[in-house]
Amino acid sequence: MRTASDIRHCPKCDNRLDQQTDGSTMIVDIAHHGERVRDALGKLDSQIEQARSGIVATLRIIVGSGAIRDAVLARLLDLEYRKVIISHELDKDNTGAILVRLKSSGRS
């Protein structure tokens, strides 16, 4: 069932939609198709909004190693501060990728 992004509770079961997740990770590349920083930030915002309304727990954002990565890190710091996302960190295996935790997966 698809719901509008502003709905906070499931119309069927009344559970909080922002807490429902299957623990999955979605991978999104926002830096390797000729994007400018402005375009990459737009893609980032769109992907986060879309993923938050679904069941994905984590986004793995491919950002490269230049200006896009720096701008994305600054945007994610702001989103974390505003509690739009739970946390973010550079991927330990690839510093050109950032892991963005959107929801708690309920796993330890």
C-alpha cells in the first residue's frame, strides 16, 4: 500500500510509518552522471524523502571524493541536527560513499 509522505500512521493498523522498516539498504549514485553540486543535492533530498516514506532503513549514497561529497556531508549534518535522518557516516570500505541511517532496523 502506498501512502502520502505526510501521513504519520498507517490507515489500516495505526502503527507509526516512520518506524516501519525491513532493515534493508538502498544504494543511490548521485555523483557519476555529470551532476553539479546543486543537482546532486537535489537528488539527495529527493532520495531521502522517498526512502523515508518506504521501508528502507539505510541509504548508501555514492558521492565520489570531491565537492559533491563535501556538500552532501554538510547537508547530512544539517538533516541529522533537524532529526530528518538518524545518522550518517562515511562508508568504512569506500570513502566515496556515505551511509545514511533513516530508521532503526530493530537489529543489534
